[in-house]
Amino acid sequence: MIQKFGYADTELVKTKFPNEDILVRPKAIIECYQEIPCNPCETSCPFNAIMIGSDINHQPVIDYNLCTGCGACVYSCPGLAIMVAQLKQDRAYFKVPYELLPVPKKGDIWHAINRQGEVLCDAKIESVLQNSKTDRTVVITASVPKQYLFDFITVRNKV
Amino acid sequence: MIEYYLESGEEMRIEEHPILSFKKQNQLHFTFNGRPMIGIEGDTIAAALHDNGIMHYSNSLKSHRPRGFYCAIGNCGSCNMKVNGVENIKTCMTLLAEGMVVESELDEVTIDA
Amino acid sequence: MRERDLIIVGGGPAGLSAAKVALESGCSVTLIERANDLGGQLVKQTHKFFGSKSEYAKTRGIDIATILIHDLEPYQDRLEILTNATVVAMYPDYVLSVYSGHDYIKFKANAIIIATGASEKFLVFENNDIPGIYGAGAIQTLMNQYGIMPGRDVVMVGSGNIGLIVSYQLIQAGVNVKAVLEAADHIGGYLVHASKLVRLGVPILTNTTVKRAHGTTKLEKVDTIQLDNHWKEIEGSEETIECDALCISVGLSPLHQLLSMAGVEMIYINELGGMIPKKDEDYETSMPHVYACGDVTGIEEASSAMVEGKIAGLMAAASLGKPHPEFDSRKEEYFHQLTNLRQGPCGIKIRKGLEQAGEMI
């Protein structure tokens, strides 16, 4: 499926999510579905929560006891395959990497987009992080209704 | 006042980019087959022509089919032109300079012995 | 005739890495590059790199080029750099003929490292020569080096890493990517690259290729056709996509010509992109003191090219009687890095190719 169309279906996506009770705190969701020679997620994590090991082809394994959801891996992943997710009341909050123009501003309402590139609903832009550490990858915090937890992947300008 | 030529009617220059910044450089004036054009410092001749909407760079030797930009790194030869009177210049590898006279060779390519 | 100790042909990731290690070892180095600037194709790579820290993972290719060039600065008294200079011939007596500034200059070297990289493969279809049909590298050059869009609406042929990355870069530059075509039944490149595109609304059409292009002096549209799993065209499956640019990204082949010309023993390995030099475990070719590294020895990622460059630099310096002060530990470290980059499932093709070439990995 992902090999043919380039996106993960919900069943596969769910394998990368912890139980919902863990998501009361922000946690990194690592959508690395293939063994590729790459380990910046492991080396960028300040809490040693991500484990790849000496063979850098191994897929990352995350320890949710150690992950604080800080988002360092979100802008460090060269594949833009990591986001941070959190559930608060009836909404899901995400930190996602973004490398296009224009960059949204806090408070903007943009489209919420799923893994197939389709519009899901409105996404509220909660904050925008851009500094020398993120190296031109903007980290956008956006929120959507909780029901889209396993669908949301990015935001798109409404214009 | 000279009118500068744009075949496509719109420039192909990237104004804003999320990763790269393209410094504003000095304009350079040149002619292509007699038509005045503008490029910017740092452009290769081929890049400046592309920005001016020129797609047809040469003709194939045998069947005279139109050829455009293909490899951009000096491998393919489809952008060879006469520059300041010198034939067979790889325009994708040659930087544009003020006042250059660029001419497509089309069907008059010669290979010197 | 200009006589030199070590000449490196090609100033991309492999050549620059080779230069650094050879300079550290105490060699005098002449680096010859065809383009106006050093860095090779790195100067067009806007994405963050994969690999590990030693291959500058999570640093953008454009910035890796700057780092590799900057790394050579301490050695300026022993380093000669020729840009805008093309090595047009290499002879069995270690003579290189270099075309530079409308002149031919002859060089003779005690040792040579060939790091010429690769050129793009082409695809056969009707009207494949219309202006507006580009190699993926040309689009990267035009867009990321000169800041000029290749067109407004692009169709990409090939879903290997280059095809996927260039498609993403086109969107970053403000260009519409209408589709990525892939003749095989699955995506060729890293799935993370594919997912980045699909979420932006770009369809990746597997089992599909380009049938013909339309246009006279410039491209107007292309016809696609679906293929079955035996690469046979499926009748009646043609569709037309309007576009003003078609980007061909169907693989690379090693730029082996200088090595072939000098009489170095070559071997054709399909998995590695074509004709490559046979080399021993120390990266020496069949011609003593001639080394090869990077894509010219088989198509891989730039990360591997950098490590191979370090190995070639280390070995060439040793062959000139100037072993690196940390020769043994460096050798072990570099080979370990290379093995690591190649050992996963994405390295199967490379490992198979190297095995056929008689190389141990």
C-alpha cells in the first residue's frame, strides 16, 4: 500500500501511536516505515528517548517514559516523518515540520490535511517556531478536533 | 529607450524560497539573435535565456529538430551557441557578461577540422 | 607539462572528501573541477541529508558543500584548485589533458583520484527531445542554483530518491507538480520522501510511464500509459497531462570515460549504473596509483560518496609514501561507516552489484 501509493493507511499509522492515555502529554510519533540508513532522530533527542543503535538502518524505537514531546526530532528528521501529538479535552494538538511558503501565523485558520493530501477540516495555528536550530524547517503547532488524531499530517494555506 | 524581450510574457525568476535566498544582483544586458535581453550577474547564458522565455536553443544536426536545455552541466551539448562570435560555446557553463552577443546556431553548426 | 604529486579529478562530495584526507596526510593536491564552483551536485541539494553524523546527517546538502570546501582552507599552501577546467583525456603514462580557458594544459601526476561522478540516463519515447524535457539535474541547477523555475506545470518521470526530492524542491520553488510517474509497481525511493509529496497533493502513479510528448518548439502535453507487471503497455490506458516541463529522473550512469581511456580494467554492472572500474580493497584500480571513488565507482547516495572519497584520499596518500598519522584507525572507521550505510534493505542492490564486481563488503 505505502509502497505503491506513498502514504500510510490508518491501520499502519495506528501502529506508530501509543495508547490515548499516554497522549495527555505531548509525545513524538515517528512514522518511519522503512529501514533506511539514517539516525538524526536518535542523536538529536536531548532525553535519549529514541533508540536506533549502531546499525543506523534500524527503525527508531521510542521510549514514551523518556519522551517529553519537545519536538527536537521534528525538525531534525530529514524525512519530515516525525510529529508530536497531544490530546487536550476535545482537541488534538500537533507539532509538524513545514518547509513551504507562506508560513502561517499564530491564530490563522488553515486547512488540516491528511496523508493523501486531502482537506480534512480547519486547523487552528497555535504557534510557529523558527530559529537557527530548526535550520529553515518551521515547526508549526496546530490543533484539530480529536477525531482526526490518526488522520492529520500537515496544514495548507486556504488561499 | 530599448524594449527588452520576453517571449513568455512572464519571468521565471523565483521571488521567494523557503530554504534558499537569491541575492539581488546587478542586471546585465545582452542580445540573443539581435534582440536585447536582461539577465543578472551570476547567471549562465542558458539560465538567463530561460528566464527570458527562450526554450529553443539549437537544432539537432541530422533531422534539425528543436533542442532545449537538457543537462545544464556541460554534458549534452544541446545548448551550444555562438557567443561573441565564437562557435559551439556551452551556454549552460558560461557565465553571462555585460554586452554579450549570443546567437543560436540552429542549422549553421560547423565542426572545425 | 606540469608535474604534480596527487591530482584529483572532480570537486564534488567524493573529490572534496578525498582532498581533505590526502592533505591531512601531507600530500600536495591539485583538484580539477569542470564547473565554475566546487561542490558538485551538493550545491543544488536543499534537503537535509540522511546517514549519520560523520556524513553530516540533518545538514542540508548546500551547507555540506560549504563545510567540505571550508575544510580545505587550512591547507592552501599545498592545495591547487582549478575550476572551469575539464579533464578531457587521461593516458596510461599518468598524463592528463585539461581544457581550461580555451587552452589545453598537460599535467602529469604520481597518483590520480578519479571522482568524476555520474551523468543522467535518458528514456526512449516519442518526441523525447522537445524543449521543455529536462534531466532532473538540469531542473535542480536552474531552480536551486540560478533561481529560475523550469516551467509552471511539471510531470516527473521516475520515483527514485532524485525524482522524489526534485519534485518536492519544485513545490518549494512555487512550481506545480502534476504527477510522478513510476514504471515499476512500487515507489523506488525512500518512502518518507514519497509521503512528503503525497501529503502535498502530488499523485505518484506506479505502473505508469510516459508514452509520448506533444509540442513543436516547446512541450505542451504528455501522454502517459499504464504498464502491467511484465512492463507491457496496457491498451486503452493512455491519459493526457498538460504540462510545460517534463523531468526525466530514471537513474544515473558513472562517468567512467577517463578511466576507460587510460586502459583501466572496467566491468559492466547493471546494479551500479553501468561501466565501473575494477578496484581492489584499497580502492586502487588496475592502474597502480590510480584510485576511484564516488558515483564513478557505482551509483549510490552522496553520503557513501563522501566516505569513499575519504578512503581514496587515505590510500592514495599512503601509496605516495605519506601515510596519514592515524592511518589504521581511519581506515577501520571509514570502512565501518561505508558498511553501515550499505547494510540495510536499501543497500541490497548496491551490495549485489559490488559482489558481482568481485568486491568484498
